[in-house]
Amino acid sequence: MITFNGQNYALSDPFVLAAITAFAALILVIVLLFVSVRRTGRSARLAEDLARQMGGLGQAVQVLGTGQDQLSGGLRAVSDAAATSQTQVIGAMEARLNTVQTQMKDRLHDNAARTAQALAEMQERMKENLSGSAVKTTESLTKLQERLAVIDKAQTNIEKLSSDVIGLQDILSNKQTRGAFGEIQLHDIVSKALPKDSYTMQATLSNGKRPDCLIHLPNPPGPIVIDSKFPLEAYEALRGANNQHEEKEAKRNMRTSVRAHIKAISDKYIIEGETADGALMFLPSEAVYAELHANFPEVVREGFAARVWIVSPTTCMATLNTMRAILKDVRMREQAGAIRKELALLHGDVDRLGTRVESLDRHFNQASKDIGDIKISADKAGRRAKRLDEFDFDELEGTPANTPELIKPVEN
């Protein structure tokens, strides 16, 4: 910045640059003049050139003074224009600032109002959400209490079931009670599948043996025996085997036990001429039945050869349903004669009913005809009574005695 006559001018201003250039030229001229003076002892031609240069320098100085005056005037004009422009800019900026301030106040006021409204709406929504959450929480707690009650009840049932399982284990640990368990299960299955008069529990055979159940099937095949067997010890030993030796020993015991049961049933309960030529061995455990058929097929085939068929609760029910169909068919055949007799009687009843219907129809037709004749006679009697009611007896006072009849009888 350069200060001149109380005014500040920037070095980048063109007028300032021109003034600086002129001043530098003036100094250069002075230096040259000084050099020229020192060299006055040189030739006259140099003096003349110096004079000419001095003259040109004077003109340049004169031009420089004129330019300086113009520069001074331009700087003043620039200073005045800058002051005026500054005043205008300051005024415009103040107006703009006032406008912006007003707009900012309005916007802040609007934003404050919107924020307050949004906060109010948010508060209302939070109240609704909290209220809904409280209701849902109450419902959830109620449902949780109900489920806890159900869980408590289930826990009670589980405890009861656990005690029942323990009791069942105690029952199955003894051979006699295990046999009674199988007999009870067999009785329950048979009683559900067959009518009461088609089986006998603990029936006594001619050889004095008493199987668990005897199904009274017709010949053939004849009465068939179902006896309950439960090789539980061998099965538990097989399931609990920890090595190959124990497993092999358990399988051997399993085969021995099942073969012994098959032989006992075949020898005791298959009697020629009294029972069927086969019998059923009932296993009251599906697991034992599945193990036997999966890993001991040769034992099952030996049972077939001995005419002893091994059944589980499921297969026993299916077999009994087949027997029930056989019993039903046999009883239908036994009742075939009675059915034919009843059909003949029913045919006679139908014929008599047809004859009586025809007779009743004839009676109805005769009654309908009689009713039609009665209606005709009633109509004729009504017409005669009407003619008599309309007859004028005053006109007949002067009529001779031999006057013919006025009303002719109408033939029916």
C-alpha cells in the first residue's frame, strides 16, 4: 500500500504502476546525466548528444509531470469512486443483513413452531405407544401366567408319569407280574377287536393247559390259541451290551429264550382235532418285536416252521380284525336259512298288502260313485224347492179343480 495525499493506493493499481515507472525513468535519466557530466571531457559530439538528451529529458520530465498530474487526478477520482462504492456496498450489505436477519427470525420462529408441534405429536405417539405397550405387557404377563400354570400342571403330570414308569419298571422286573402285564394287554386288545362270545380268556384245554386266550374260530381252521410271552431280560441284556462279547452272549440268550417260548406254545397249545393247526405268540412290546424281526429272522422262520406266528400289539390287532371278519361271515352263513325264511314271509306279507290295497281302492271308487249320485239328487231337490218357493198361490184361487199339475215330477 502507498499513501499519497491522505489516500491509500495498492501497488497493483495501474496508475500506481505508471507513476512508479515514470519515477524510475526519471532516476535513470538523472543517472545518465551524471554519467554524461563526468564524460564532458570526451568529444564535442558527445556533448551535443548530451544536450539533445537533456532536451529530451526535459521533455520527458515535462511529460512525466503532466502524467503525474493526470495520475493524481485519476487517483482522486478512484478514491472518490471507491468511497462512494464503499458507502453503497455498506448500505446494500446492511439492507441485505437486515433482510437476512428478518428471514432468519421468521425461519427460526417457523422452525421453533414446527419443532414444538413435532415434539407434541411425538409425545402423544409415545403416550399411545406406552399405553399400548402397557396393555400388551399386561396381556403377555397374563398369557405367561396361564402358560406357567399349564407348565405346572404338565410338571405334575410328568411327576405322576415318572412314578407310573417306576411302578411299571417294578412290574416288569418280576416274571409273574410281567406275565400278568402281558395278559392284561392281550385281554384289552382282544376285547376291543372281537365280540365277547367269540373268545375265552384262560380257557382249559383237553391236556389241562390254560392259554391266555382262545379264539373260537369255525372249522377250518378251528379254535386258535394266543399266548403272551415277554423275553425282557434277554432284550435288556442285548440293549445294554458294551462290547462284542456281551453282545454275542446277549444274542445267544435272546435266541434261546424265544425258541423256548415257541416250543412251549407249539407243544402245549396246538392239539390236533381240538385247536387250529397253529397258534399266536403275543409280544407286548413293539421294540422287542422289531428287534426280533430285524436281527433274528432265522428265529422268526423257525416259528413259522413250528406253526407259531409272533405278533405285536399292532399286528395282533390287525390279525384279530381279520378273525372278526371270518366270524362275521360264518355267522352270516349260519343265518342264511333264517334269512331266506324271513324273506319268504316278507314276500307273502307284501302280496297280501297288495291285495288289500286293491280291495281298498275298489271300496274308495264305489264310495266316490255313491257320493257323486248323492250330489246329483241333492241338486235336483234344491231346484224343486226353489220352484216351490217362487210359486204364487193367490193366482190359483179361481182355478178349476180339474186344472192340470203345474209342476211335473222329475225322474231321478
